[in-house]
Amino acid sequence: MINRTLSGNRCRIVRAVPALRGVLHRHTEGTIRYGMENLGRELVLVDWDTGEATMVFPQEIELVSAASASVPA
């Protein structure tokens, strides 16, 4: 099921993560498109400022534009 409660929030990656075109380095920022559940895991699709869009786990990102909101675990 798609979860759009965080859509449009800015976030940054908290550790280096492999991506299609190499590695997303720590502190790379992006905009959350949506969250979803797949095989019992929560995932978040992020449009990164580098031009790439990837799925990451919620614990791999932190919100930067909405300090009071939290990423679902």
C-alpha cells in the first residue's frame, strides 16, 4: 500500500547507500515521493538532488524540512 503522508518532505541520507549509478553519499538530499510496504518491509521512494530516484529504508534517511514529523520505522 502506498503511503503519501511524507510526500514532498525534504530528507537526507544518513549513510552511504548503493544506487544504480554508484553510491549515494552521506548527506545527499532529496524529496520524498512516497512510502510503501513490500514483503513486510517499509520503503521510501526519494527523488535525490543528484537526479536519481531510489528506494531506501526509512532508517537510512532523516527529514530536514519537517522537524516535527518522523519517518515510520
